[in-house]
Amino acid sequence: MRKPNDVTLKDAISKMLDVYRIRRKFDETSIVAIWPEIMGTAIANRTKQIYIHDKKLFIRIESSVIKNELVLVRAGIIQKLNDHAGSVVINEIIFL
């Protein structure tokens, strides 16, 4: 039986992220961590560096062929990553 002031764990963690103002960094870290699962192992194995700065996702990929293919589907990648985060975390992807 729940007490009137009980809060679910999800709500408590969400409130903590908001109070300490670390939600954006948490979402950015989760996107970087989920990159191999969303893009697949072939792309993840060729990704040398990935980080987020000012709502821009910077990706260094060793294969120019894969880099070209990813440039073509850039909007879809942004949409998938933002859907995973549940908010707009990335506005642009820059391939290095």
C-alpha cells in the first residue's frame, strides 16, 4: 500500500537531475553510450571519437565511405538519438 507522499524511483531520479541541473549532461552521456546500439557494430567499430558540445554531436569516423553514408542520413540519426533521450539534445552532427 502506497503512502500519499511516496514517489516512484523514476520520478525521484528525474527530480534529482533537475534540482542539480545535470539533466542535459546525463542525456548527452546516455546518447554517447547508446551510439553502438543505435548505429550497429559495423559503424561503432569504425567510430574513433564521439562527443557532444553545445548541442552538436562530433563524430570522428575512420572510413570515408561510411562517413559519406552517414552524412546522407544525418537527419534520421539526429531524430533517433533525440527520441532515445526523450528531448532535443542534438541539433547538428559534425563529422570530423
